[in-house]
Amino acid sequence: MKPINLFVAIFLVFVLAMTPFSISLAQRASSTQLAEAIRVARKYLNSNRNFASHEIEKCFTGGMATLAQNWDVLSPIHQREFADVFARPSTAGIAGRDGGGAPPRTPITGSLVHKFDTPHFRIHYSTNDRHAPPLDDYNPANGVPDYVDRAADAAEKSYRIEIKAMGFKEPYDDFWATNNGGNIKADIYLVKFGSLGLALNSGISGRFISAGVTAIPFYLINSRMWDYYGRSEGNRYIDTTIAHEYFHGVQLAYNAKMPPWTMEATCTWMESRVYDGGRAVFNIDPKYQEDLDQLIVPVELAMELGTKHKIFLLTPDKKSIRDDVSVIRIPPDEKTGKGLRWRIRDHQKNEEWTKRRIYEIRKYRDELRFHEDFDDIPDIDNIDETDGYHYYTGQLHDWFIIPDISLDETKFHHHYGSMIWFFYITERFEMDIVRKFFAKATQGAGREYRSFASLFEDYGTTLAEAFKMFTVWNYYTADRDEGRHYFNGNRFPRVAINPTNIHNSYPIHRYYNDKEMPEAFGARYVVFNPPEDGQVFEDFAVRIDGMDIAPIDLRTIEIAERREKIEKELSRLGSTGLRGWGVKFIVHKSNGTTEDTEVFTYHRSQEAQMNFQNFGKHSDITKIVLILINIHPDIEQVITPDYDQQTGKNATGGSISYYAGVPPAGRLTEPKLLKGENGGVHIEWKLEDLTEIKQIAIVRKRFELRTDTSRQTLKPFQNAAQVFDAGDRDNNGVPDGDINIVGSVEATDTNFFDSTTFQDINVNHKSFNPRGVAYFYAVVPISQYGLMGTPAIGQRSITPDYIPEDNQVAAAPSQTTLHQSYPNPFNPEVWIPYELATDSPISIDIYTPAGEKVRTLDVGMKSTGRYIDKDFAAYWDGRTATGERVASGVYFYVLRTTDYVGSGKMVIVK
């Protein structure tokens, strides 16, 4: 290379090294997140202040990362204010690579002239100013403060576990940094400031793409933790803080633009990977005593005891729970070469546990107790090792008390508690899954959930399935921990259940608008207890109804762009499950056991129901827990049919409601199917018993030979449960898209015309064959409380004629039909579309759920035709007959003609 080119290359490297990694766009912070980042930066700039112990925060890294990632959107005033916030601490006049020159502008100045080197770290500290750590030098008495020794040991252990044992990338060295601390070792500065720790970057490492950049870290660790927590407890905070902050440096080697919540959550999780409290060994056979110091893990002793021994499951207070389990030796994996593993054999259920507990192994009269975490980390555990779990109490309490909040939220320090997500995925799948997630993130895969979606595909499942199961695991903590979920579940707090969501009187209905429902990737827990009077329900139903993702009839969306957007949302739901609502149930049995089950909401209407038999205080089922799971990642608004993309009008955050009680007793006859003259299907049935029926829903199941491949799957609904939800035949956690509610009519109606056939099929696909499509139908009674009764299931399928939509418009409607109002929800105005088979006067009544009439819309005489778009559909301005605005909530609309009555449901959200 020519000298001039070498100079230019070196110059460019130094320019990059001095440039904050924020110059590229990352995930944009909300105004609240940016305000929090500004608060953190100001507190850091104010480090000359003396902070009380309660003012010391856990970690400033997340806030500083948000500030850096959003630097270009800061005002010039803020940019000037924080111009020096990312600089290294000055060392009293020492600056530059060789210690010469004027000191740089920096938030922290001090006499950090003392250095202590370990194999991988250089620790900078002072002995004569406010930043000086306690100077006690007793253990070891080596001329270095014990505080520094403790930090050095913690740093090297963090390196050993995180890099060598767990295989994460080593943070980049700072060879090219203008101020690199004197060598290329990782620099730790012991200083006094408003946080326990902070990891910052010295510049870009050289990898720079639009969605990712790697950076060079340095670390700040609070030098006065003994003042805040005492020496013994302070040492443990030193341990966990350095494990936490060093892992931030690891993250910068993958992608400095990872979402802040994943950075903080994984670093907090890592604290207990480096410091897991060791494995307690008691009453060891005397012949092993002399070799105790050479043991890597006590479980190796168990190897010598044999491959199968009786063990006793113990509670934390060492009381035996069960004695019908054994420890089973699992040989090394032939493909991966992973070493010996131990699993627990449950003889009661004849299955192996991969979950963890405290075990007591007995051999004759000798006794060996050990606590094996099975985390695949060959860490050497010292006596009285710090237990990282001990320091999760407050963070997990704050997280579990508000499970409604989104997993990626950073308010209320929620992101620290989100470490529970990483406990879940590592304990359910494998420890290495976090490293694999980082590998996905380093490619700049986009939104964090997209990286997770790709990750779980490698494990044969989906993000939707994994997150829904996560909410189940979160129920089994504290005194509910039964040993099959979290390893330390008994040490985690209970998930909070709002008293308003605990019921024992039925029927019950609850509705939550977009301000009240769980946030995206959040969950709400609802408990159904049996009535106190001892009543037993032979059949007890729980129904869920979320905001519609799409109208039943897509033709009600006149603008092609809007319809295309909704069709994409439906396609996304069908392929990933990342849309709409997930619904899990945990069922408590009278024998003390529990089981979890699930229903899958219909794609378009987001409804589903599950029935339970023999629910009562002294019956088979003694308690039912419903988990409502919002799985709308990275989406804040439901796009309604009338959504205005430019103004944002007619968009909503959605809604969710649930109903519980006894289903209606009424019965209908099996439906008969007839082809429509211009496409579609006529469905007819008879009323056997109208008891408790308010409406009748028509549920349709589609068969398509192109996708179902074999006519062996051409079967009607096999039972009521298959009618009540969308199902999941391939067990991937994603609801199937072939079952939907296609309409509803009044209780006294005995027929319905389905004009929406072929709308749930890609008719533009090159292999589309209308003769390879068939539909089955069921008609279902609905009670006034919204519960579905016993469905009448049609046993025959029908293949309707395919009429392209352009031709359908020209044909007159063969049956009067009321369609879903739009937008739904709405505020303040709404349109109600319908079709008329014959000329008729039209009126529409608006009712509250209690049956109170709010308004009558006298539409007048209308001729045969379709009244779909806004110029023709019925209009309501959201006011009562006296001109007052109606309140938020659910409303029913009933259309009446000379020979037809139809009803629908709509929601107003303010």
C-alpha cells in the first residue's frame, strides 16, 4: 500500500472510531423512551453529586443506547448539552493513547491514575478523591484495595463464563480508540455516579450496515457499593453488576443497535448465569472429602454412584415432596458431542423431566445432596458464591404485577424484568438459544420480534406458539410452582390477577377497549371460580371476542388499497400467527393436578369458545384460568376497513371481551345447503327449541384440494369443539384459516345466504380450481350473553359456483343480507351496509347490550340492490334520538324489512 493510502486508511479508521454509533438509524424511540434517555444522560452528567443509596439505579446503558440511537432526532440544544456524554472518564490530565495532551471533555473527572491488570481487563481507580473505592487491603493483602480485587475477580469470571463457557463473541478490543486506557485490554473505570454500572462505546469497530453496527466498549462500575449495601452485600452487587455490564460489551460485538429491552433483559438474565449460587453439597460420603476441591461439578460424584438411583424431590425447606422419581444418565449426544446429562424419570407418569429441582440422592447409609442447574455451563462453583437469583426479587415483582405491559416496554424498568422471557426460552429449549438470537440480530433482521420469529423456526415452532406457552409458564411461579416449568419458579413472584378478573357468579361479561386491554405481547389472567353455593355446571362455556381483523364480506371495502392491506394482515396471521389474540386455559382438577389447553380464534372475527364439563366446588374441575394474549407484535393499531392511511382516522388499538356461563339450551336442525343462482350458498334449518336463543351464527369450514392435497380431509365438523374455534391441525400454534363465522341472524330466522364464498381463497393463484373447493356449514345458537350453544352440524359439503366479483356486482342479490358495520370500532360515525333481494322500507334500531333502544334510523323505501359503500349504506352519527353522544362500548344494530330481520354488533371507542 502506498504511504498516502495507508494514511487515508488509518485516518478513516480513526474517524469511525471517534464517531458515535448513533449516526445510523436504529429502532426509533417513542417520545416517552427518549425523555427517559434524556433523564438518564442528565443524571450521568451530574455525577459530581452525592447520591443516596435509594437514588442509585441499576444500569444506565439502556438509556444511553437510546440516546445514541436517536441522536439525529435530538434538538440542537440537546445535542450540545450531551456532546460529551459518551466520552471516557478523564484521568487527571492523562489523555490520548500515550497519556499526553490536554484532558478531554468528559462527564467524569478524577485521579484515576492507578491501574490493576488481569489477563483480560485493566481496572482504573483512584485513591485520593471522591471516586476512590474503599482502600481496605486485607484479603488478599497485595497492595491493591480489596474492592478492586473483587472487581477483577468478577470481570475474569464473567469473561470465563460468557466467552469461554457459553461461546459468545468476545468484545472488540480498543486498539484503534484514541484513548484506549494504555493497552488493548477491556477498560473498567471505578467511579462514583448515579448507577451501579454503565457500558459505553469507544467507537465503531468497522462493521456498519443500515440495520446494525458493532462497537468497542468500555465500562464504568460504581466505586462505592460498600457504602450503599455494606461490604458483604456490596461484594455481591459488584459481582452481578460486572457480569451484567460486561455482557453489554458482548452485545456490542454483535449489534450495537439491538433493541434496548433485549439488551437489558439478557444482561440481567446473564447475572445468574455467571453467578448461579453454586451447587450446595452436604453430607458427602467421607471417601470423597479429600477430592472435593478438585470437583468441577458435584454431579460428577453422582456418576460414580451409578446411572440410576432413587432420589427425593425436596422443597426449599428440605421437606420431601415425592419419592417416585429416579435420576437417569443421558449419554453424550453423537452429533453435537455434548457431554453427560442427567434427567429425572417420573415413574408416576412414565416420562422424563427436563425441568429442575433440588435433589437428594441416597446410597445405602451415605447421603449426597446436590443442586444441579443443568444449564450446560461447566462453571466451577465456589463456596458461598453469589446467587444472582437473589437480586431479581424487585425486578420480577414489578414485571409480574403488570403482565399486561408489552414485553418490549422500557417504562417502569419493565425491561429488566423481561429477563423472564430469556429464562423461559433457555429452560424450554436450550441455553445456547440466546447466542443464536444474537447471531440473528447481528444480521440486522429488523424488528426484534422478527429475529425471534426466525429463531423459533430453527427449533421447529413459531414465535406465536412460544409466546403463548410463555404466558402459561408465568402462571406456575411462587406457591403454584409444580416443578415442571421454571427451574427457580418457587423463587419468582406470583403473576398478578386483578380482583375484577376473579369471578364466581355467572353469567359474566367483560369488555376492554384499546386503553384497557393487554398491550401487544402482553397478557391478562382471568379466574373463574365455582359459585360459593355449591352449584355444579355440567356444561360451562367461556367465549372470547376480539376486535375484528376483517369484515365478513370484503366487498364492503370499496377502496382497493385498503382491502389489499387487510388481506395482507389475514395472510400474515395465517402464516405466522402474529396477529389477533391468543387464548390459553389452565384447568385445576379436584385431584390437585392442572392442565393447560388452548382455543384458536377465527381469523376475521377473532372469536372462539371452549366448554368445560363438571365445573364446581366439589366436581372434576374446581377452577378455570383464562389467559388473554395479545399477539400483535410491532403493531399499535388495528387497520379497519375505513382506515385513512394519510390522516390515521378510523384506526384503533383494538378491543377484547370475554363471556362465561351456561350456554343456551335451544336446538336447531341440521342445515341443508343449496347453490345460489349467481354463486354463494343458501343455508336452511329448522328451530327445534328456541330456549335462551337470541341469535344464530353461521360457521363455515373450507376445503381446498390445492392446499389440503387429499380428499381424505374432506370431512364435516366432527364435534362442537371444532365449530367453536379455528383449530390448529398442524400444531404450530397458528390458528387455521379455513373456519370462520360468515354471518348471524335473528333467533327466529331459518335461512341465510352466504355470498362470501371464495373470498377466503387466492383465486388468482395459477393452480386455483373452483371445482376443488368445498364448504361445510354449522348453525349455532347464541344466547343473550354471547355464549354459543350446541351447534347443528351439516354432514354434506357443497361446491358453489364461482362467479368473479366483477360479475357478482351486476347480478341482483338473491337474498336480503345485513353486513358488518364499518369502521368497527368507530368514533363518532359508522356506516351499516346491507343487500336487498326485494324492494322494501328499511329501518335500523340501535340497542345497548341491556336491550335499551338508543336510536331508530328510518332509512325509508329502498329498491332491490347492494347498499355497501358510504354513498348508499345506512349512516349513524353516534348520537341518541335526543342528539347526545353515546358512551364507549358495545352496541347492537337490527335491520328490519318487510320480510327480514338481521342484527350485528359494533363498538364505539373514544
